[in-house]
Amino acid sequence: MQVPEVNPTTSLYETDFYAWTQEQVNLLRDRQWSQIDLHNLIDEVESLGKQQRQELRNRLSVLLSHLLKWEYQPHRSRSWLATIRVQRRDTLRLLKENPSLKSALADTLPEAYENGKDLAMGETDLPKQTFPLLCPYPLSQVLESRFYSGEMSTLTDEPDA
């Protein structure tokens, strides 16, 4: 079996990302500063921060879509309740593990609401005008474990899992 030729100007970063990460970890541990692929390492560390903010937005989007469905769809389900509870817990855990993300909540909520509204429209077939233009829930309610939008339901009387 013939091994494909690797272009000498192609870095390990481009050809085997996992191997590159392990090499960078070893270089950092060994304090071999001059050998570190600084440019790509900076890009990757920056990307990690963006991923955390994106995860916050995604979790809030799913949570908001289920709060909207809960409020505007006449038939509710235990799976919606479970999703609301799981997304809340995971969002709060993400914020606990990354406290500086709390400063991004105010900017993230409107973006997440737009996504959540689209998800709710797609899953309920309700028209766009059914849902408020702006997020109707204050952030404190969105993250509050006992808040469920709309009319009361016996499903919410069940203890949190």
C-alpha cells in the first residue's frame, strides 16, 4: 500500500486535526514555546469561546420554542415538559460552568427567540402572527424552574425529575 504524499507546506493542523491537538498539548506541557503553532492555536481557543455562546443560544432557542408551543398549542405533552425542564437545567449548568456568559444573555435572548419562534411555527403549523414579535418572557421567567407559559396544566404539578 502506497502512502499518499503530503505537501511539505501542509501542516499537521490541516491533515490530522486530532494529532495536531495532541502535539500542541505536549508542546505546551513541555514549555516548548517556539514550537507551538500559535496562529492556529489562537484561532482554536477563540473558536471554543464562540462555541459556548452558540450552545447558549441553541439551548435558549429550544427552550423558547417549547414555551411558545406550551402557550399556544392546545394539546400539551409530557415530552414538551421534559424538554423545557432539560433545556432549563442544561442552560443553567452552562451558565454556572461559564459565568461570563451571563453577560451575553441580554444579546442572546432576542436571537434565540427568533429561532425559537421559527421552531415553534414549524412544529405546530401555527401562523407566524400567532406568536409575539418580541420575546414575551423576561429572562428571569425563561430560566425559572416553575414558570410555564399560558394556562395551567396538571402536567406541571408533577415533581421535577
